[in-house]
Amino acid sequence: MSGISQQPAEPWKPNLQVDIGGLTLRNPVMPASGTFGYGEEYAELVELGKIGAIVTKGLSLKPKTGNPTPRIAETPAGMLNAVGLQNVGIDCFVRDKLPFLRSVDTPVIANFFGNTLEEYGEVAKKLSDVPEVAAAELNISCPNVKQGGIVFGTDPRAASEVISLVRKNYSKPLIVKLTPNITDITVVARAAVEAGADALSCINTLTGMSIDVRSRSPRLANVTGGLSGPAIRPVAVRMVYQVAQAVSVPIIGIGGIVEVEDAIEFLIAGATAVQVGSANFVNPGTMGHLVDGLEAFCIEEKIRDIRELIGSLRI
Amino acid sequence: MKDIQTTVVENQEISSGYFRMKILAPEFGRMVKPGQFVMVKVRQLNDPFLRRPFCVFRIGFLPPESDGLPPREYLELVFKVVGRGTEILATLKTGDRIAILGPLGNGFDLDSIGEDLLLVAGGIGVAPLYMLGEACAKKKKVRLLLGGRTRDDILAVTDFERLGIETYVSTDDGTLGEKGLVTEVLAQTLADGAPSAVAVCGPMAMISVVQTICRKQQVPLQVSLEALMACGVGACLGCMVKGAGHSEAEPRLLTVCKNGPVFRDVDIDWAQFA
């Protein structure tokens, strides 16, 4: 035996922790609102303590029954939905759904919306009284309802008005979810940050439509719906990139993430975290797989801290 | 509930456009209740994107291998080629990879069935009824009314007969069994004496007629519904049906995937299907 012993390389783990407008997450992976129910739906299949956060179905002041069926239609590498924000309402959420979420050691982000400006304000007030809700995600971008949602998200002045009101009523981290159904997403992104958004989620679904050619009828009862899935990923990556150039708050990238490379693409484009949407429906193991994959990628690329990837695009 | 990557044991066309597929499914035997379903990913690509729901037709065991390992469990699906997903499913061969998530949904309520069960199936609607028949055949009187447009739509008759279930076949064109609608056979059967329970699966138009007949005769009915769905676990809210007494003021919305796919007819608002 020679006197020189080879020291095994010190095992190391990259830091996956990120900060979203004051909310610290153990890793940047979370579900997109509306694809993960209230968390408990997937408790048997997903290790909830492993993901960065749980994002709830969009909550409103009163329960909402949503749109008539058919509400979903499969499309090439994706799906259309027009669920219409069906939800149990904020009070029922706090009474019936929170107790389960309390038992999980993962921050809860409550997604919410209003039918009117006043309702947005009231839901924000109610959420600020719930200690278990770590952050709120304000939906001003749902394409499937007449009131609320997208009406506020396509006009920078309306967006500014609703965000300012919510900001007054809600002091914890406030994320604003933006719509891609607009000519220049950076206009609303800037308005949102000026009005007090701590972070931005990009993007909600793209408005789409599909027709059954035999019956000549739309495949969705709502006629149009929101497109999600891998089909929209390049559009989403482009918009995250544009928004990252325009504002300095953290961005949550959303749009067709299935594989770990997809999530990394969003980080490089400028996202601090990512949300997994319709892929949860297809493979409930997706988010756990992404967390493992991000760690493996960092080790492979000798990246000590995942934040090194954020906005690291080389042109 | 499990999400597994597994393999196809066998895939056979049993009638024009209808297939029976055996899929290796360890431990599913003790998990699956009659009437439950699985979500199947027909291939590991993004297109087609979504899983498809299929009722579990039957659970079985492969003959033991010479290696002395215990017999391997499989689940069997019966499906009809209706679109792109099932077209791909039809091409799968022994040894091909497939992903299944399940068992999902509630299944039939066996406790309320009584001593005399009548199964009513329209075409591929036979799929969820075999396991129910199997669970009941030993202790109860079980009969099956099996209807289809033509003889090609009549599936799995010998499987039911092997359980000792009396099977009455009818086709709209008379190419097999009695000529006429299965609902006419049902009306006749009930007129001769009501069973303690009816379980039905098939096209919605047929289910609606079965419901009307059973309501009139006051026979307890369980229905297995089909719906478009993305997740199968109650998250996507794609497969909502209105429950009995639903109104905007007092919503009673049910998911076919989780509150169903089996419902007591009295729990459903039938006007929505009219």
C-alpha cells in the first residue's frame, strides 16, 4: 500500500432552495392552480412533503359551479379546458380543505379570483387572516369565465387597479398570474409590479378552440377554452424570457413542463421557480421526478446553487 | 391506488373492432373492486397526451412459471376502438410497455344488491359488469341481458356463462339472439317479476331508458357512467355530472371519476341527459 490514500470526493448536494417574493421554498417545483385540486386529491400518489409548495384550485368569495360539460378536450400534445373556475369557495376551503394541508410540511399558496373588483379585495382580506396560507396567487388571467379573470389581465389599468386593491388587503407574498392572451405581456407585467406584485406567474392557458367536424360542433360546451400541455411550452418560455427582461421580481414559469429539461429551460429563460400543470393529470409522479432531476442536473453540471441557473441564458 | 409502468401480456381482437388486453398488474387483485377503473397511458410520448379511463373487466393469474415464483397477476380490459388512443392501444403486442394508474373510483355497492341481481349491458358496457357478476354469482341469482346493434357488439358471453350466469342476448338487427332493443327485453323481464337490483352500463341513451323502466317498477338501480376525464382522481373537474336536486343555489356536482363511476340512479339528476 502506498502512503498516499485517494480521498473519495466529498459528497455534496446542490442548494435547491429559492425565494419567491419573501416566501422561501425548499425547491422550485410546485403544481399549477387547477391541476392539483386542494392537495388531498393527490396525497396517495405524490409525496407532498417533497415539493416546493402546494398551489390550490382558484378560490372565490362564494362557491362556483363552473361551466357545463364537456369541459375538456384533448389536442395535439396538450389539452383544452373550460372548467370555469369551479371551486368550493374561500370559507369552505378554510373549513374543510385546510385541515389536511395543515398536516403537510409544505407551504400553501392560495390561488384566488373575484367576479368583481370588490370580490377580489374581499377574498384577499379573508386570505390574509389564514395563517396557514403562506402566499397568494392572484388570478387575473382565466380565459374561461366572463367576469373576473382575463378582463383584469389584458388591460394594464384594470390590472393595476385590482392588484393595488388586493395589495392593500394582503401583506404576505403576492404572486400575480398573467395571461398570454395579449399582444405584449410585458406591459401588464410592468403594471403588476408597479401595483405591488411580489412575483409573477407566467403563463396561464392560451385561448383555443377545437371542432368536431362530423357534428360541426365545438368540442367544449363553452366553445373556447384554455390550451395547456407541451404544445404551449415554447410560447411560455418566450414569454418568461420577455417578462424577465422587463421586471426584476421573481417569475414562476408555467407551460407544458413534463421533463426535467423543460423545467431547466424555464429557469435559464429567467424563472426562479416552475409550476407543473396538466402533466400532473398524466403522470402524478412528475413533480417528484423533477425535484430529483433538478438535483441530478446540478450535480452533473457542478452547479452548487440552483439560483445560478436563473436567467443564465447565453446568446 | 398505484401508478405503475408495466407490460402487455396479451392483446387479442375478439370481435370486429373490439379487443381484450391482459396487462401485468401485481397486487391489483386485492385492490380492485367490481366497477372500478384504471387510467391507461397508451404510449410514453406526449401525443396522445392524456390517459384514457377503462373499467377493469377481470383479474386473473398467469400460470406459474417453471422458476417456482408465485403466479403473476394481470388485469384484463375489454375495449372498443373509438378514436386515436384506442387505435394505438389496439396495436400493442405482448411485452409492450404500458402505464396504468388505479384502481380508481368507487365501484358497485355489493351490500345493497339483495338476492336477485339483473345485469344489463349495451355493447362495450359489459366491461364493468363481469367482476360484479363474479362477485355475486356464487351466492345470488344473477342474470345478464346483453344487447348490441349487431352480433359483433356482443362480447364475453361465454365468460358470464362460465360463472353460471344466465345470459340473454339481443341485437337490433337480429344477427344474434332476440331481435330488438335490450331495453325491450328488460321491460319484459321486469314484467315477469322484479329482481332485487339492476346494474347497467352502456350508451347514455340506453341507460336513460333503463333508468325510466326501473324507476317505474321501483327496482333499485346502479349505473356505471362514462365521461371525458383528464386525471381520474377528482382534480381536473372535467367529468362533472349533476347530482339529484342540483341547482345553482344549492349545487350538487359529482365527479364521475371519484364519486362514481357507479351511482345509485336516485343520486343523479336525469334531466341533464334528456
